[in-house]
Amino acid sequence: MDKIVALCKRRGFIYPGSEIYGGITGFWDYGPLGVELKNNIKKEWWKSMVYQRDDVVGVDAAIIMNPEVWKASGHVDAFTDQLVECTVCHRRFRVDNEKEMAAHKAEEIKKTGAHFPPWTEPRQFNLLVKAYLGVLEGKQSEVYLRGEITQGAFVNFKNVVDSTRIKIPFGIAQIGKAFRNEITPGNFTFRSREFEQMELEFFVEAHEKEAERWFTKWKAERMRWYVSLGMDEKKLRFRKHGDTELAHYAKAAEDIEYEAPFGWSEFEGVHNRGDWDLSRHKLNYKDEETGKEFTPWVIETSGGVDRSTLFFLIDSYFEDEKRVVLKLHPKLAPYKVAVFPLLANKPELVEKAKKIYKDLSKHFVTVFDGRGNIGKRYFAQDEIGTPFCITVDFETLENDTVTIRIRDTMKQKRIKIDEILSYVQKKIS
């Protein structure tokens, strides 16, 4: 993890939030490469979930909603963590995080050489983040920054049905920011207070078997998506929630977990939410053909954009005695192609390289680099995951061919300039 964190800072993937003022725990800023990687993940998700299906539409709901939404959804009462406090340093820990509690206890005993004092009794802490609307102090309305993006789909259920005439089974997809009062943020971006989610709420007939059928289908589809983008299948697994850990809205839940350096960790959940949400919001669906009216059940897939980004970075990280490489899938790589002049002090090579760079930039994210020697440029692009490097040399001036180097194998071949676009597009797709 230390190597991943250092690479992210050094190469412009992820920075600590507000770093020049000492930072703020649980908040992170994405740099030039990080925002490209994150956007690529979201773009591939949207393509898979919305564009390539005829039974899903998208929405983008507001971050701040009427507080009644959160009362109806149960979050005001049930969106809580059970915490205990260390009576020595007064840090708070989640009761379900036994490893972290044990490590802290051992650390305190080592420091004091004394018997560890007892934890305080567990207390409930609400995770919703409060905000205030209004210009006059003392007369402001209390609202919440959304603790999940899910409710935006539910409160717009009727709007979507009425405006699109879509029929059950169908889904509403959404990507957006959410906020939580995480007491113990940690493991880099894994547990943050501001984060982004990509969610699908899929509405089905109100039957147990129908819900189970779609629950199984969406589990398979979501696992397939991560593997299709290069994530190591051996480092992925499903973990079923026990009865005592189910969320207040769930009839069934399974997490996709990744074997990270800090242990198996959840980054997407598939949930059978039953009719909890729509019934709480008093929303029904009427079949226009049969006249039947009922409250649909919901199968949800809820993935963390930030956690997915982190695990794609970890999974693609490779090093040997010569170089560090991010073997990111070409669809996710921040830059698809880097273009170099062999020598930066030869105007004719620079001019030719810049023309190729400008032409390719019209089709995908391309970078031009003329700094240092060619070997260092290759290794710098390997470290940020660029799958293809193109070098313009003196032979280019004679026959309009360039050297294209493949990141993962370091093999090189010569191709015609007018073949670069189709070659890269084919490899990316």
C-alpha cells in the first residue's frame, strides 16, 4: 500500500484533500491522471448499464433532498454505526472492526506497560452529514448531504415511469457523490467521508422467485464486468451477509470483495431491497395493459467508484528489477497513447511527432513527451499505465513509419502513420 500511495501522489492520481493546510481526514483530491482513470471507470459502467441495455435509464438527482426523504427511508433512525471509545486516548472505533480494536489495544498496552482500561459501552452514531440552508443565522433549515445516492432513484420513480413509459422489469442508473460521518476513515481512499457511487435500482414484479432470479443475474453480471476490465478473478469473491448484519432495508445482500493488501474488502454490494423503499415513499406501479397495481421489489447493485479505482490500481500494479508498471486495461488507462520525438533537439522530429499527437488527440486521450532520454520516457509511461508509446525517428521522415511499443511486453514494431489510429482503436475495443 505504501508503494501505491506514493505512486498516486508522485504521478498525479490522488492527492490528500486540502494538503497545503494540513489536509482533512477522509477527503481526497484526484489529480490529472486520477480524474481520467475515475472517469473511464464511470464511462465503462454507464456504457454497460445504460447504453448497452434497453431496460435501464439514467437519472442525476440532487445531492440535497427534502429531509422527509431520509425520514421515510429510515436513514434518520437506522443509518448508524455502533461505536466504542478508548478511555485512554478517546479515539472511537466501530464495534464490528475487531482487528483495528485489537491492534489499538496492543499498542496502548505496549506504550503504557499497563493493563488496558475497558472500552466505553457501545453507542449509536448516525452517519448522515448535516448541512444548513438559508442566509440568516439562526433561521436556517437543517438538511442532510445524502448518505447514499439510492434515494434519488426512488423519489423519481413515478417521474421516470410517467415520462418514459418504461415497463417493469426496468432499472434506474445513477452515478454521484455521497457523504458519511465515517468515524474511522482509513486504508487510503477505501473508507472516506466523501465518495462516489455507481448504482442501479432494478424494479421487478413483487414475487420472491422473480426477485431471486434477478438477484442471481445481477450478481453474475457485475462480477463479469470487473473481470472483463482486467481485474484478477482469483482476487474476487462474493460474501453473503448474515442475518445480523443485513441493512434495515435488505432481504438479502452479497458483497463483491477484493483481496487487498489490507485484507478482503467490499467494494460493491448486490441487494434484494424488497418493497421497502417504494412502500416507505408510498409509490406504486400500474401495469397499463392489465390494470394491475402493485409495489415493485428492487434489486440493487451499488458500487463504489473510489474503491473500484483503488482496487484497479492495486490489481494492475506490477514491478520487477527494471520498472514499475500499471497494467491497466486500455479502456481504463488515463492516456491511451504517448507520442515521442526520438530527439527533442531535432525540429523536424518534434514537428512530425506533434502532428501525430494532435491527430490522435481528436480520437482519444494522448500525451506528448519530449523530456529526457527515450528509455526514461518509456518507463515513465509504464508507471502511469499508458498501453502504447509511439516514437518518431529519422526513418519516419523517410517512409512515414513509426515505432509503436506495447507496455505489457515492451515489444516494438514499425507501422505506417496512417495505421496508428485503427491499430490503437482495435486494441482498446
